Amino acid sequence: MTSNCKRCGGTGYIVEDRSGSVYSKPCACIATEKDTLLHRDSMIPDRYRNNCVLENFTVPEKNASLQEAFLVAKKYAGDYPFFEEGKPNGLLFIGPCGVGKTHLAVSILNEILFKKKKPVRFVDLNDLYREIRASYDGSQVSEYDILTPLVETELLLVDELGCVASPWAQDTLLFLVSQRYNQSMPTILTTNYLDEPAPQEPSLTARIGVRSRSRLREMCRTVVMNGEDYRNRRHRQ
């Protein structure tokens, strides 16, 4: 509720007299404030919040993998928070740069946030690792403080999975994945690294570690996306 609301005077409730009896009902400012908090806590970057929606995802007619990925994303957002029993409740979008992995993943968050008013959270692993490292330099914010909201949020999107492959990064990721795995929390992830990459290229398992990859196989449906970098396509137009 808002302290300056003229309807309820900041109490969050409106009192009505109905035929001599007094009733109270929630003020509209409660819903408004709740929406504001949900949007703030989602941490979705402005660029993605305003542009990543299912309606403007371009699906090439001859690209079966992108058509399938779009349908999977649309169904996930439409069905949420209900999942088929015994099936993974998360998604792992895998593919090269520029095929729309983050677009589809964030589109799911936006659908669930704006239409279903459910709490969601976005995190870029590069940013997360930098924030945690900064906390080691005498910051009043601890690593635990940083990771707890990601562990507890109802739906989490982890972008750029595998961006750092150091033992420290793998251990940090394993903690986050394991916590959500143990609590059966739905998680969406994106990565540029493949399970079966071309020769001389690292696999997803090599980047994130065997234990994290094993858990993600059980947690998430893997959605492979192939195609040309859309930024290159746009540059040629």
C-alpha cells in the first residue's frame, strides 16, 4: 500500500457503511504496490523487459529448431505454474549466439510476471560472479546475502550458463543449482555451450562441471536452438 493514497489514507483498506454495518475491502493501491515490487525484484534489464515478448519473436519458416523452441516457450508460459507430473519443471535453452535463447527465456518471465503476477528473477552469471567477488573486499553484503534471493525466488532465469569455468565459479553455480534442485524450484537457463560440441570446443559439462550438468538434466527440458546470429541478419538488411 502507499502512504499517500487518498482513497484509504495509507491503511490499505477502504471502510464502507452498508445499511448500518461496517465493512472493509482492500484498496487498489495494495495491488499496485505489489505489482511494483514484483517488477523491481524481477531484475529484468530494461532492454529485455521492453523488447523480449513472445509476440515479436521471429520464427523462420524453415528452421524447425526455432519453431519448436518457440512452441515450448509459449506452452511453458501458458501452463505455468502447473507442470506434468514426473517431468522436468525447468528449461535449458542451448545454442550459438544470436539465435534467440535469451529472448525466449525472458519472454517467459515477462508473460508470467505481467499476466500471472508471479514472482520471477533474472540473473546474468557474469554479473553474479562479479558481484560475489566484490563482496569479498570488506563489503557489508555477503555471498550468502547475494545468493539467497536467487535460491528462494519462485522462478529463476540464469543467463549465460558456463560463461566462467573456474573451480570457484563451478562451485558457486553448483550451490545455486543444488539448492533449487533440492527444493524442486522451476529454473530456466540459457547457454552457448553444447553437450556435443565441435572438435576443439569445450562441452557444457566441461564449463559447468559434471555435478551441475547431471542435476540440470533432471531439472530441465533441454531445448536446442540452431540458426544464424540474428544480429548478423539484421546488419545485412
